[in-house]
Amino acid sequence: MDPRSNGRRRFLRGALLATGGALLTTRLAFAGSGGDARLIVIIMRGAVDGLAMVPPYADPDYVRLRGSLAIAAPGASDGALRLDSLFGLHPQLAFLHESFAAGELTVFHAAATAYRDRSHFDGQDVLESGVPVPHASQTGWLNRALAAQPHATAGSAERGVALGSNVPLMMRGPAAVASWSPTKLADLDADTLQRIADLYAHDPLLGQRLGAAQTADSMAGTDSSGMMGGGNNRYEELIHATAGFLANEAGPRVAVFDTTGWDTHANEGGARGQLGNRFGALDAALRSLKTQLGATWRNTAILAVTEFGRTAAVNGTGGSDHGTATAALLLGGAVRGGRVISDWPGLSAATLYQQRDLAPTLDLRAVFKGALVEHMGVPSSALETVFPDSGSVRPLRDLFRA
């Protein structure tokens, strides 16, 4: 790695910390829910490119729109890992592909929340609150679901723990939560670096130098949050803690953590590059999580979701901009997988949302509701409280093994 890149990150991290910014690339929350079922929700902050994570390689408009970002069909060099006759997985997602073949992964595509604009902050708020409009609730859907479980009682002990000083919105609400912190502060994350680059984009000196540094990181196989190749040391403590809590019979049953760095406006890369590196790091972390959970894996379900997708077409800087629908993943030993669930709208000009995005055909709340009712035992009668104004969204059924 270019030592100047390390110096740049250390400088920016130190300057921001000096102004009181506590910068963490991951946040983790746990909550006890009772029973043998475990649920982990991974929030992939920054809007993951679902057309890269789960490429519709056989869609006739895919390669035309994606250009340099297109993932080749299965069987080609660096081609997609085949799921079915239309969809594949990004080639860096080998563990997820193995899980699909083993019947432990279900993929959802053309999925979205009820949110239809393109602000990260508002989109994440809707994703976490479970309410159709941004900033309409101070509590999160997962916390409300825990409070609605039959065994939940008022005055019970703290049922959650959050990494860092703040509890993520998804876990705020009537169920008590505490905090848990890693042993050391993480380096400056990629999203913060991208925001700084955007801020100085029109500065003739700083803008040029920040852009050049980010490009150099990408070419070197390193993203701005320190991921190298298929590994990410910063996942290790997070995964170890998650497995330790959930594998403990007396411990929590629900976990939430988030990762950042998915806002790929420039130099995204196709099968290889910065996004591929991030996929590889996440894939390796999930493999490690399965190993560390041991026998608990058979009762575990993991939801990996993001606030919205990215544009169908490649942009002028080799990346993709904020979009609408995307892909989501449901992984684990409790999952009845080996399926892609999608009412695929296609990528033709006539079917794109607002002539630019993959159109949403699946409401993510249907997935969340299905997981809560079938896997976590939340009563169906509580779903309107957990997800207000969602009566028309029916839970997906048969997502889990009997």
C-alpha cells in the first residue's frame, strides 16, 4: 500500500477525532428474544449495488446498461456464480454460493423499502424504523418486535447491547438495551472519506489529490476502510463477538450489525476492484461466522439488507449513483434456501423506475414480517404495531425449515 494513503487516513481520522467525531466503521446490537432461534440483521449502509451483488446476467439489457460494471455470464472468466437461468452471484461471493447450493441461502431481488427518494439518511431511517416515511418514528421495528414477543415482560433485564455510544435506530424502543464496544477504535471508514471527497470535489487542489488517492487505493486492491483482498481484520472482532453472544445458551438471540463503504459512485469495478474486495471481505466474514457459531448455526437466520439500490447504468466515473430497488439476502441453517425470490421487472427502458433504476416489485417489510413470524415467533397480530401502516404488505411464507 502507498504509505501516503495510510498517512492521509491517519491525518483525516485524527483531525475529525479532535473535533469530537467518534468514527466507527461497524456498529453492533444484540437483544435477547428467548427460544432457540437466532436472528442477525446486517445493515449494509451506503446503498449496495444489487445488480453487482446478484447480477441478472441473462437479462438482455444488462450488459448494455452496466458497461464496465457488467459481470460476465457463468462459465466465463470472472463470471457470475450461477444461481439459476437468470441470476448469479458476484464472483467474490463463494461462501454465499456454497450456501445457496446447500439450501441455506435465499436471494431476493428487485426489493426495496417503501422509500422512493435517494437520501442515505432518510433511506436508512425508513429501513430501520419500519415506518413508510422518514423520521416519523423514534423507535425501530426490531426493537418493537422484541417487545411484542409473547415472553417479553415489562421491567425485564436489558435485552440488547449496542456497539459504540449510540444504539442504532432499528434497536431503539421499549425493549431495554445496553452498549458494547470493541477494544479499539476503527480507522476512518470509506463513507466518511467519500463524503470528504464530495465536499472538496470542486477544490482544484484538494479535490484532485483526494480523488487520486482513492483511485490509487482501488488500483492497489485496497479500499478506503482498510480492506485488502478478500480479508478484513476489522470484521474479526465483530464476528467473534457476535458468535460468542449468540452461541451462549444464556445469551441474546438477536443481533444487528452494520458495515459501511458501499457507496460506489466512482471506480466501482466489475468482477474485480473496490466493490469486489468488499464483497470478498463480507463473504469471508460470513464464512467465519458460520464456523464460530458451531451447532447454533442450524437455528440461525441472517438478513443482509441495504437502504436502496443503485442506478442501472454505469455513470461517467466508472461507478453507479443512488437508485431504488436492489437485492437482499437471507442466510443460515434455519433458512429453507436454494431459491431466488423475485418478480423480475426487467431492465428495458420501458420498465426502469423513473427511466434510471431497477423498479421495486418486492417490499422488504414482507421479508422482515416473514422472518419475525415464522422464525422468531412474533404474533401476526403484532405486525401492525411493528410495521405501522403496512396492512397491505403480507408476510412472505415458508422462508424457514420446519
